[in-house]
Amino acid sequence: MAEASIYEIHDPRFRQMIVTSAGLDELHSGCRWAEGPVWFNDANQLLWSDIPNQRMLRWTPESGVSVYRQPSNFANGHTRDRQGRLVSCEHGTRRVTRTEIDGSITVLADSFEGRRLNSPNDVVVKSDGTIWFTDPTYGIMSDYEGYRAEPEQPTRNVYRLDPASAALTAVAMDFNQPNGLAFSPDETILYVADSAASHDDSLPRHVRAFDLVDGERLANGRVFCLIDNGIPDGIRTDMNGNLWSSAGDGVHCFDPAGRLLGKIRVPQTVANLTFGGPKRNRLFITATASVYAVYLAISGAQRP
């Protein structure tokens, strides 16, 4: 393994994906637990959650950082739907919501089979408009990132929501703590992080991969990669199908076969990340108290 600047290069292919002269820019500090970054290219802005401080923050290159929403209901992960609307996971209300163009809030899901969800964590939208999200118990384990409560769901699931019919389906029910999730560029694979080792070292710290069947069901679940420092939390894929995962020592990059290509070292524990910028070649990283950004030589995946 060779090292250069902020990078750990475990495979020569990683050199073609990074800009070795590009530094790690700290865009903001002062959060308690920064999470859920989402890029709005049409507004040239980044939104993210500062969960314990009950706020969502916004950064633009021109104006810097401002408060986007407070209180935020302990919002965690975010994404945008096919119409460009913000879709959010809220720990405090234990629901998934959509922010409409006029600023009003629509509740998309808050219960399954008559029982409240645990605490929706992260969310992605497929090209057909369906919404896929994870539901671990982190937001109800204490009063720090939500409100302490006993789980009503017997399992901690991955869900598929059809917003047209409001049908909510549990597509995976065998996780300890499902966390970040991401589709492969062609949407034939769904990756889901299991971060249960955050509270028990004997539990998983890996990312699993599933094949999509008819675009609706998951099959052939298998361990895709292990995180060797900390846990996997937020994950994203790039245009070539490589997976980028948060970790204790930074961001880890894996090829589509699950081989570790390299790492971007970050001074704080990384919670989540997203590709952004006009060319989707800037990686925005939420890491404990700060938000960082680094330019890459590869762009994030673009949905079909």
C-alpha cells in the first residue's frame, strides 16, 4: 500500500479516480452529528442534517452556510425524487416525508402493518419513482438523536414505498441495523449497509448486496464488503459502479467485486457522503462536527 497526501492507495486503479493535488476542504464546522448530505444542482447548494441540534443546514459556494430548517424533527438522511422534491427520514416523528415545491410537508410513511416505524434513517429513489429506505432503531435508542421509545416493529427492515399507491413493502427483514443504501448505476443491485457494530462489536460492520427482481423484490443477498475501521453508514456509487462508503477513518472505495481500492482519510468519523457539484465530481462528506469536500477524477452515478 502506498500513501499520497490524504489518500491510501490499495489498488493502482484508485489513482485514476482521485486528483492527488486536490485537498480536503472543510466547508463548515460546529455540528454535533452531521448526516444526510444531498446536492441540489439546480440551486447549486448542499443540504445536510445536524441531527442532535434539530436542524438542517444549507451551503452554497456564494453564501456559505445558513439554516435551512429548524426544528427538523431530528431529520437524518435525505434524497431527491424524480421531480426534484426533497425526501427526508425523520427520527423524531419516525416517518418519511416529502417537502413539496411550495414548502409544505407530505407524510409518505410512518407505519407498517399497523405499528409505528422504528426511526427511518436513509433513503434513495429509484428511476421509477419508488422510494427505498432503511428503518433501524438508532433514533429511538436515546433522546440524543430523537425520542427514546421501545420499538414497535419486530424487525429492522428495508422498505420499498410506491408513492403512487402508498403501498409499503418490507423487502428485507433480516438486518441487525440497516443504514445507508445505494443502487448500482444500472439499478440491478441494491447495496445496504449494516452498522450494528456501532453498539456491539460482535455484530456486522459490512455492506450487503442484493439483486433486484422485476425492479421490486430483492434476491441473492450476500456480503459485499467489510469495513476495517469503524462502521459503514452512508454509501454511494460512482459512474463506473464503484461503491464509496463512510468509515471510522474516512471514506473507503470498493470496486464492483467488493475489493478495496483505496481510502480518503478524513480527520473525523464519517457518517455519510454524496456526489455533487455541476459535474458530480465533488464528494461532499459529513463527518461528526464538520462537512468536507474533495474533488475527484470520477463522477457520481446518474440514475437512468
